[in-house]
Amino acid sequence: MARPKLNFLTDLVQAITGGDKQSRATVAVDEKMARQALSRPAPERLIAACEVLMGRIGDAARVAVAEQALEAYGELDDAQKAVFFAQLRDGFNADPDAIRTAFSTYDADPTAATLVPLFNAVEPPRQTLLRRLNTAPNATLKLVHMRADLLSAMRTDPSLAPLDADFEHLFASWFNRGFLRIERIDWSTPASVLEKIMGYETVHPMKGWQDLRRRLDPADRRFYAFFHPATGNEPLIFVEVALTRDTPAEIAPILTAPRQPEVEDATTAVFYSINNTLQGLKGVSFGNFLIKQVVAELASELPSLKTFVTLSPAPGFAAWLASGDDPQAAELAAELDLGAWLTDKDEAARLKPQVDAMAARYFTQARTKSGAPRDPVARFHLGNGAAAWRVNWPGDLSDGAINRAHGLMINYLYEPARIEAQHEAFVRDGTIATGAPLAAVLSN
């Protein structure tokens, strides 16, 4: 890629870092040049700023130029962003000659000392660029949004994947569990955070402030979120919990239950909605840590709790049934699509054994090409060490749940004493832990 002319941003850096030796006349000229620089088109300002960031400049100048770069990025339209991503991929890539030289040295003398230069040569300079962009004020959240734009651009240009790998690599470190803080969200939480939560809730969307209050305020509800110091009051993931006397099979009673003044007799904590909020953090795992910490906090606060279970959607079930892989599944999908079961209890009772059997197969046997469970929610909970405990049909009669899953829901059971062993078995061998109710369906 041809390197752009950098004079105008070099002048900007000089204006920012002008020292005591500069005359007032020189500073005035530099300020004029800086104003001219900032009037250039955003794509030109952005890529040139990135080039300057990769050069030898002082810390103060680096922060200022990074800020200008991110400001310019914010002015781009989708097409310009796609061009910029391609420039990062191609213009800030690792140098093949440097890699060959470093590898040759390491191959001849494979020691820790020769490994460091090889590691440095292999790392694409764009990772350094992203780190330097992150020095600007409030840059981390802006870079998270930038990655969300990148993921969108990758739908039409998969060749941008190496750039996404750089983002994911850096975010895995920046959003390490050690930096996260857990907070209980309640009605006294600042309104700015509560508004964000209402907007981010996609599993069971909220209908307004009173709906939100029903999920936060009563004694039989808990609400927890993870935050990161670099992203301020932006929740990264949150979980909604209902405290009940048994394991629920339907979502409606949880969402519409009357307020409870006390929870002394609650024996079950139900995780009924878990939302990752920022698309740009896709692939960065928070849920495992959040659920385990919430289980520990609830068990400490309420010793009467003995069961920790989810009431989860099955967003891929309808598509799997209709995929044509199994004639019986396709036939059942056609009957469910007719919708008679929605108003006819006898029809629902007739179909239930078939739905339960297919659902059990779906959660334990349906796999992606890579061998992972086909259902994304199943991948999440099974990977966290839960067991697929019981299928529930019909469990959710909202329009979205009917379209995506014919109303199917499932309970995943978290048993603190078994979480780690089940997690290891799932990661190592792909073993899916099943509870007694689901196992009974599979054995029929």
C-alpha cells in the first residue's frame, strides 16, 4: 500500500509538542497548519494519524494523535470503514522478510533469547497500533464499537478475519476477569445504567420502567452485571435471577408474577435472562465468571437456596427441525408451523411427546461442523459446566420464541460441586452432561 503524505499530521504533532525553544511566531504557524490538518477529509486524517502513531513521537503527542484518529474514524460511513479495515489488514501487516530472518536465527539456535525477536517479528504492527489508539481518552469503548463495525464488514468481506483476530487477541487481555467488577443492580442504580440495561435486554425485552422495576426491586429478584473500569457505566453482561420454590417450566409466570415481600422459603435460584451487551466483545467470555460468582454470592446470602438452574431459550430449534436432515423432524416442524397447538390443548398434548423427544435429540446430538452443540445457548451453558436438565414445551409463547423455537425452553442445572468436572469433560471430550428428566426422555 502506498504510504500517504504525513506532513500535515507531523505539523500537528509539532504544534502539540512545541517546546520552550519554539518562537511564538513558529507556534502560530503550527497552529494554522494544525487547523488545516483537521479540515482534511476524515479517511485521509485517519490513516495518516495511524502512520504517525507508529512513528517516534512523545507520549503526550501520541495521546493527542490517537484522539484525533478515533475522532476521524467516527466520521466515516460504512463503505469508508470497510476501506480503512482493508488498509489496516494490508498496510500494517507483519514483514515476511523480518519473520524469515528471525525464524532462521531461532532455527539455528532455538533458545529463549532468539524466540523473543521471532515473536516480535510475527506480531502484526496493527496490534501495536491498536494499543496506541487505546491511549486516547475513552478509547477502549470506541475500539469495542470499532470491532463491532469490523464484524459487520466481515459479512461481506471475510478476508478481514486476520484483523479481527488482532482485536480478539487484545480484548482477551484487556477484558481479563481480574479487571472486571460485579455489581448488584437495583432500583437505586443510576438511571443512566438502568436505561442501558433496558436497551440491551434482548432475551425478554422490557416494556418500560415498571417492567424493569419488577425485575429489580422485589425481594424475590436479583440482578447482577459486570463492569470494566475502562468502559465506565457500560454493563458488559448482566444476569436476571428469580428466587422460587421450584424449577420453572414456563417464562410467563416469572415475568408476570406478583411482587413478593420476602424470600425466606425460596429454594431455587433461576437464571432466566443472560445478555451480553456489546457486539464488539464477541468471543470474549464473561458469562462463566459471572454465573459462578452470582451462585457463590446467592449461596452466601441465602443458605436456603439448594438449586441453581436456568430457564433458557432454544433459538436454533425451529431451524434445525426444518433443516431436512431428518424426515421425522421435518414432519413435526410442519405440524408445529400450522399453529393449532397454540389454542388447542388437546393438540398440544398430542404433540408434546414428539417435541420432547426431538428437543432431547437437538440438545444432545445436533452438532455444528466443528462438533460443537448446534444451539448457541447450549454451547454457552454446557461450556460453563452446566447439565442439560429438562426440556420444557411449550415454555415461551412470545412471538420471537415461537418463530425461533416453537416455544421450546430448557433448564440447565448448575451444581457447584460438579461444574468444574462437567466443564472439563465438555471441553476435552465434548461430553454433554444430562439431568435425570432429559435422560429419561432420551431413553424412551
